[in-house]
Amino acid sequence: MESSNDPRIKELEREITLLRIELQNARLREIEKEKNLNNYVRELDAAKQLNVGSLLREKELQTLAESWERIVDELAHSINTDVYVAVSAMSKFLDNPRIKKASYHTRQIRDLTNLLMLYLKRNDISYTGELSPLDITQTATSQLELIKDGISTLRISSDEHEEALLKLEVPISSEGDCGIEITSEFIEAVPLVIKDLVRNSLKHTTEEYPRVEISVKGYENFVQLTIENNGTIPQKLADWFNKGSTEDPENMSKSSKVGLRVVKKWVELLKIDTKYYISESGDSTTVVIKFPRRIVYAQS
């Protein structure tokens, strides 16, 4: 029998020990790999479930949106039918100031309803491709006259301010060619934008001596409409409108929310550059609207 002190045996024992250690380490590495793989599989399954849940939720939201769109569509048709009858009946008695005022409010409902439905269905409509001419000076003038018939809709906080606005003369100056062209189906959106911006300027004038001035100037590539009033809108409101933020500013009145939110949607959709500027002295606000010479809506 060979002695255990044989160097060859000791070398073999050392190699066997190293092999055992390596085998043990290999098993530990395999266990770690299997653990990581199991974690990955669990995370993948969780992601799949989350994705399926998101897809289902998205589908639910889409179905809900389509359902509400149908409801709004049916409601709009019903409103338009009643409005048409009301406007026709009142048109015979517009010499009566109260009837004229009621007619104005009724036509507001009709126009807003039609534009709402156009906005909702803008990508489903078959457009004629025709362009309609529109003079910005004439449009501003006609909208100003309509606003005068509905000063009460501005929700002025004091009777004195409302009385002063009823007596207010708003000058409109015009320079150069102020005509544009727009996709025919969207022609009513421009008067809506102008009307709501003028209304907002009137609302934010000083109570004792309100002042609003409107100017229209034709340039080579656009027609600029400028509305200035001797009061200020909240800076947060101007920032919200100018910067494209989706968050409503604090303490924003409901009337301002509705009017400016509608304007904001239309000027963004039709790519009409519109911005509010508050003077450094804080005693006036100017809104500048640049209408491209040709406004063509491209469906997405």
C-alpha cells in the first residue's frame, strides 16, 4: 500500500478539492440564474397582465367616448331643430329689443352646437376641398354688433360696468387687404374666435371708463387682428392660454374657461397664432391674432 504522503496522491486530493469547490460554485451560479429567470418570467407575466388591462381600459374608454359622441350628436340634432323653429319665429319681431336679445342668445346656442359637432367629427367628414373668402374687418365689425345685443351674457359683476359697456363705442381701424381664405366647412370658426376674444376684452375693462380698440392690418402672409382693452386679465390666465398648458389656472371664472378654452381649441386646430400680452404697467391687455392668408385643415 502506498503511503498517504505520496506527493502524487496529495496532488490528486488537492485537484479533487478544487473540483468540488468549482462544482459547488457552478451550482450556486445555476441557482442564481434560475432565480433571475424566474423573476424575469414573473415580471414579464405582470407586464403582460398590465398591458392587457391597459388595452381593455383603453377599449372601454374608447367605447365610452363613442357612446357619448353619439349622445351629443343626437342631442345636437334635437337642439338644432328647436333652435331653427325659435329663430324663425323670432325673426319677425326683431324690432322688439327683448325679442332681439332672445334671438341673439338662441343663435349662440345654434352656432356653438354646430361648431361642437364639427370639432368632434372633424376627422370623419368628407370635405369638398373648397375654400371660402372671409374679410376679417367685416367679420370683426359684425361680431361686435352681435355682442352689443348680448352684453348681459358677459356676466359683469356690477350694473355700473354693464351700463358703461352698453354705451361704449369700440373703434375698428383697418389697413390693407384684410381678406383670407379658409376651408369652407370651418368658416364659422373664425367669427367664433373673434367674438369670444372681443367678449373677453370687454369683460376685463375698467368699470368706470371701459375702453376697447380693435385694429386689423393685412400683411403679405397673414392678417393681424389686434384687440386692446384698458384692464388686465390674470397673468396665470394669459400664461395658460399662451403656453398651451392643459391645466386650468386657479381662480379662473367659468365664463372665461368656456370661452377661452373653445378659442384655444380652434386656434390650435387651425394653426392661428394667438397670444395675450399684459402691459408692464399693468393697465392694459392686448390679444394679437394672426390669421394665415390661407387656412386649410388637414385631417389627421
